[in-house]
Amino acid sequence: DDQYLITLCKSWLETYRQNTNFFLTIDLETTGSDYINGNVLLYSISWNGKQAVVFSPHFMWGLFSSKGQGESWDLFLEVLKTIPINNQNIKFDAKWWLSQYGILVNIIFDPMIAAQLCYAGGFPGNRFSLDNLAKYLLYPMEISKGFQTSFIGQPVTQRCTFDQIHYAANDSLVTHRLVEPLVTRLKTNELWDLWEEVELPLLSSLIVSEVKGVKIDVPSVKAEYEKAKEVHLEIGKQLQLEYQKIPEETRPQFPGNEFNPNSPKQIEQILNSVGIRVPKTSKDALSDALVKHPDCNIIKHILDSKKIQNGTLKYFKAWLEEHINPTTGCIHPNFKSNGTDTGRMASSDPNMQNIPPHLRHLIIARDGYDIITVDFSQFEFRAAAAYTMEQYLIDTYNERAELLPLVVELGKQFKEPDPDHFVKEAKKGKYDLTKGQKELVDRFAGTDIHRRNASLVLNLPINEITDKHRSLGKTLGYALLYGAGPRRMLDQLIVSGFYDTTLADCNMYGQTFMKQLPKVSSFISEIHERVLDPGFIETFMGRKRFFPLPPPYQTRYYEQKLEDAKRQA
């Protein structure tokens, strides 16, 4: 009741004043994931991993809003503002508090993020859900997440069942108990500093970013959605006309006498009827077929239809129906600080890290702000130069750094602020340059690492390297830098359009490249060795990825897993 919560809050605050290592595990059960318009059904709070209190904010204070009243409400807000908080996937709960209370809580721990950090690549099933963490770290304790979905859409005025309350209490108890083994693991594996200096502060930044959201030009999205639907409809009409043009004796018969461009079987049949064979009906296969049959309108229209349907229409429909919050006019994505075993950021609901270029103009700045675009320049090769101290790479980037200010100033004379774009256009003859200016442009173009790699493996002078050669050099360079063998290198080159390349070519390319970059070659060999001993690799900052391998006596399976681990490493 109200008095019991008052007593608890006072006790927690007093304990924290005496011991700043004290923390609470607070878990929310909510009506869904919409922390802007949704409601909290239950609070579950544990302070020692042995006891938990569960209560409904609606029955305690009224609806979940900033309009609570009384001493228990004031004390509870003070608890949220003062005492460090722990919870599984705490970002979820913290967004409710920030959005609806305006409180950015002091996060002390998150077992999910901590486990992703200290067991990266090495946890059973690679699953960091609460039930899986409890199963393996608190054995023999097991919990069921079956009741989690029972809260979705539940009216706040409906009292929770005993089973729901028991489930909520168990969540906070288990989450509290997970802190000790995970802190020990972080410290044992020398990951505590990374947790405190990177992961923990990043959580708060992501919470603020997600609650603020990504501003979208909603009227333009709606207008372009309607326009895209009209274009898609017109393409569909053109496809039907092409279908009807096929002579009746060879024309395949489809239901309703209409061709469905979303049916792989019908695509294969209609192309066979006009004498075109395709191995499959994927975008790449159809694009290859169009190169061989450039006058085939059926393939053109199918590709155009797929491009609009799977690109523009797919994004607009999802944005408008699922992701743009009607209250804020923003998309509020979920950024995952450990979205991969390597610690790379990921994004979902929706993925805002992979927006097609032709849709990015719909992401707009708030009043008084601007959006800027920032990208790394050939970051992997720069990292390789710094890590291995490979002279070939260092010389390339030192020369580039020396010439860059001169090229920037030259570009400004032609009102082109981007030096790379200026050089690209200058090489095409767009600008009227003096002999000295042309020499500067040629020298700077020659410092492009992909051109140099192409020149190296093809044994051609740098000034004879074409854009296609550069593309080959780029694909090869990245493949080799990531430890690809000849077979994988060949696959990547074929995907990139270099159909005439052979396995022998790839062998030669690899040998030539590694001969010129002996320190990079040694680095790759060293990384492969570390998969076996000590069984993990680590970054500059100490982030580790673990590689548990099966017993060597399982010969074929062991060899397969070992090769996979080397590639991932």
C-alpha cells in the first residue's frame, strides 16, 4: 500500500546515503513498446536479489503520468533521480521515465549489455535474453518469459493476475542476482574499464537520442508515397501490355489472365516464353539477363517494379503505418550498442543506419539546427596502417595528407568543396586546369589506396588505372584485408561484376598483394593464431571476441568451425 512504499523509499534513500554502492533493480511491465503514448502496468523493484516489491502505478497514483500525488509519489521520484538503477535491457525502461517523467536515471548496470560485452561470440546460443542468462549464469535457476506478452494491450484499469505479478517479481529478482557474476566476468577479462568508459555512458546517450527521435518530413513522405504507388501501378499496366503482346500460342496462362511480377514461377514462365532462360529470378540474375537482352521490356519493367515495391513503397508503408509517431512526427528507433559480436552499433524498428540515398532528404533537422553528413575515408586501410605500421600504407596516406590542403584550395577556386569529387570531375576534363594544376590532380588521384592496390596487383602504371580497375582494386583490397582466400575472393569479384576472373587470377592477386604488404600478411596470420591461443581477439580499446571451438576429434566439424572463426577474427 501507499505507506509501505513510503517506508521502502525512505529506507532505500537512507541506505544509499550510507553506501553509494547500493543500487535498485527496477523492471517495468508495459502495455507495449510505445513509451510516448503507452502505459506502465506494473513496477517490480528488488534491492537485494532476495526480496521484491510489485505495484501498479495506476492503482497507486492514478494513470502513469506526471500527475501523481502524495508523499509516496514525491519519494518515488526522488528514488528515480537519486539511486543508481540496474535492469535487463534498461534502455527500454529508461525511455519511459525520460519521456513521461522527464527523468534521465542514473544507470549502474545492464546484464544484457554486460553479457554481450564479456561473452561476445562465446555464450550458449549467442542469446542474451534474461531466461538464457539465468539458465547458464544462475544455474539451476530457470525462468519462463511466457507471461511477457500477456501485458500487451492490457487496460490499465484491469488488475493484473497473481501469475503476472509473480512473473514481474521474478524478473527483478533474477536481474539483480545477475549483476555479481557478470561484474566478476568483466573484471576477470579486463573489460571493466571498457564497460565504465564506453558502454555505460553510451547507454544514456542512446536513451536521449531515441526519445528525441529522428525528425521526418511527414507531408512529403505521404505525397511521395502516393506518387510512388501511381508509378508502380503504371509499371504494372505496362507489364500486362507486354504480357498480352506475347503470341497466344506461346503465352503462358496465368490466373485472371494477368501476370504477377511477384511470382518467381510466373517470371520464369514468361521469360521462357520469349526465349530467355534465367538460373533464378533474383534481382542480380534478372539484371544479368537484361545486360544480355537489353531490348527486353519485360525484364526492365519487372526490375523497376521490384525496385519501387521493395524499396520506396516498402519504406514509406512501414514508416507511415508503424514507425512515425503521430504525437511527435518522429521515428524513434532502437539503437543497439552491441548489435553484433564485434560491438558494432545496429538499429531496428526501423533500421535507420541503412536508409537508401534517395530517401534521405526526408530526414530533416529541427528548427534552428542543420543536418551534416560525416563519413570515414577508407577507414579499414587507415586502421591497418596504424595497427601494422605497414610502410606501403603509411607512405600512401602521408603523401595524401601532404597534398590534401593544396587540392582543397584548388577545389575552392572552382567552387567545389569536396576534394575527392573535385578530383574525380577534373579527371573527366570538367575544369580548365593549368599544367601544374593537372599534375597536382594526377598526384592526388594516385594516392587513392584502391587505385594503388589495383596498380599493384594488375602491374599497371597508376595513370593507366581506370574506374573499373579501381573497383577491382577496392574489392580485392577489402577481401584480402579481411583474410579472404582465393575462393572467397573470386566469389566477391564475380558478385561485383568481374565475371572473367579465374581462381588462378585470385591466387596471383593475393600473392602479389601480400608480398608488397608483409606486415599486413603477418598481422592476418597472427590473428588466425589467436583464435586457437588464447581463444579470443581484441581491439585497441580491449574489446574481446571469443571463439569457442568443438573438440578437435570432431575432425570435419572442427575444421569448418576453425575456418569460420579465422574469417570472423
